Amino acid sequence: MDLTITDRGLLQVAQRGGPPVLLHPVWLRERLPDAAVLDPRTGQRLQEAAETPRDLRVVSAEPDGTIAFSDGFATRLPSDWLTNAIATCPAAGHHVHWDATLDRGRFPAADLADLRADPAALSALLEELDAYGFAVVRGVPIEMDGGLALAGLMGPIRITNWGGMADVKAIPNAYDLTMTPRHLEPHSDNPYRDPVPGYILLHCLENDADGGDSTLVDGFHAAAILRRDDPAGFATLASTDVTFRYRDDTAFLEHHAPLIARNAAGDVVQIRYSNRTEMIGRLPIDRLDAYYAARAAFWQLIAPASPLTLRFRLQPGELLMMDNYRLLHGRTGYTLATGSRHMRQCYMDRDTVQSRRRLLQVA
């Protein structure tokens, strides 16, 4: 690898088949694999990076990998370290956008027995979960806490005011519309929490009533379409904070955030849509007009009759795992007189699942 030093003391690294890369001396210094910079066991930084001289310069770069800085510090870089450092970026998968044409035979799916027996099978499923935003696991024990058999392969579940595993079935005097037989519009779960639960594990115990089919929408795909066809509407939903609130006798939960969240690069990273819990503040009339128009446009993309909406039926022993930052889920209404529909559900935090995925990547 050819290394040169610019007039400003930047390190220029030549790349095969690509333009040269310029490295800031402080950027380089604070990640050096030197025992004086990073702890060899934990990889955590020992030096206070904010105290590194801002006028730091690279003064020499030798063919054997020795790099020297203007403050007198020098170290020898391992072979290929610079190549890997340049290529390293936050671990992220790729998102496959989909719509109602996604056939069930192409769903990301696996048998629990295979996931238990082979870490490679679990790794493959988590990669597909990251790509599609959902996956179906078959052969989950049909018992009250059977879903924990899958959760335990990834990490601890999220405990909420409803506990860990919770019922999703019609009950008298329901405290939430989820606990009634009515249809549920597409929504994300718990946007009134901070942080919002990252993944939903929905385990089917019984499902023989008329109705009760599951619906899914790829919220990232819907947001991409809105951004393309109605950029002003997209910008409104991405920049207008609304209030999500849930209150009962034991909990008062509230969070303020936009329906569409973006990162610093402008990429969509989260969809919050919950007709049951969302209220917007008393903004100026023109801003409310813009918000209501944008929300209606987004709704048309995710509504049950939309060509983006996937509809299928979970069978007993199947577990649907969903990315709650991306997927909007719902169900058709069902009739208790013809049978029953009993699901059990728990949540997992986003970092828990992503940590397991990344560890399996490098195993």
C-alpha cells in the first residue's frame, strides 16, 4: 500500500481501483492498535481523544508500517490494518423492499430445531430478518411461554409494564384494542415508549376463528415511495413531532417524535405509526394542514387494501418475528363464535438482536 503525506500532514492512502483516501491525523491516532492508545483486551480507548492536539500531523510513514506524528508518538501498524480501517463502517445489512407480491414460499423462515442445532442457521435467519424486516419460525412449542425458546437464542427479552410474555387474545373489558376481536389497522407497537421496543415476537397458539389473518407492510418501502412521489409530504412527516401516549391504571407512557425518523445522512431508520395512540399538538393551521395531508398520503400507501400490504395466516406453532422500527403490522377482524385466536407476544431490544447477528457474522 502506497502512503504519502500531504502538506497539511494528512496521510494519503492509495487504493487499487479507486481514488486515494485522505486520513485525518486525529482520526488515525485515536483508533491506532497500539497498547498506549487502545486497551489490548477490551479495545477501549485509553487516551482522552478530546485532548489530542488539534494541529496534530503525520510526519512520516515508512514501508514497514511505522507511522510517526508531530507530537513524537510513533507506532508500527499491523499488515493490512489500514486497508481494514478504511473499509470499516457501522455494521448494517441491506434492506430488501417488498410488497403484497411476496409469496409465502419466499418468506424468511426456518425451523426452531435447526436454529437450535446450528449457529449458521440462526445467523442466516437473522441476516434475512435484517434484510426483510420479518421472519417466520416454525416448530415453536405450543405452550404459554414457548416463544422464549426462540428468544433465548438471541438474548433477554424486554420487560414492560405488561411483563415479559403477554397474551394477545380477546378478553372482557379489554384495556387495549389489541385485546378485542376487531380488526387492527397497520401500526408499529409502543411508539409511546423511549426507546421503542426493537423487535416483536408473536407466537401462535390457536388460530381457528373466522378471520384473524396477519397483515404486514414494509414501512421503509412505503416511506421511499412517499419520498419519491411527495417529497414535501415526506419532509413534513420527518420533521413534525407528534405525541404518542398510553395511559391505564398502572402506567402513563408518553413520547414525542416524528412518524418518519432519519439519521444524519437522511436515511429512514424508523417508522412510528399508531392511529390508536398518536395526537398532534395545536400547531399553526398551515402546518396542521400540511401534516394531515402528508399523513393521509402515507396512509394510502399502508392501508389494508394497498398493494404494499401482505396478508397471511399464522398457524399454531409458528412465530412471527418483526422489526418494530420498520414493519407495520395488523390483522383482520375475527369472530369468536367460530373459534379462537390466541397469540403470545414479547419484545426484544434492537441492540440485543443486532448484537447477536453481528457476533454470528464473525464467528
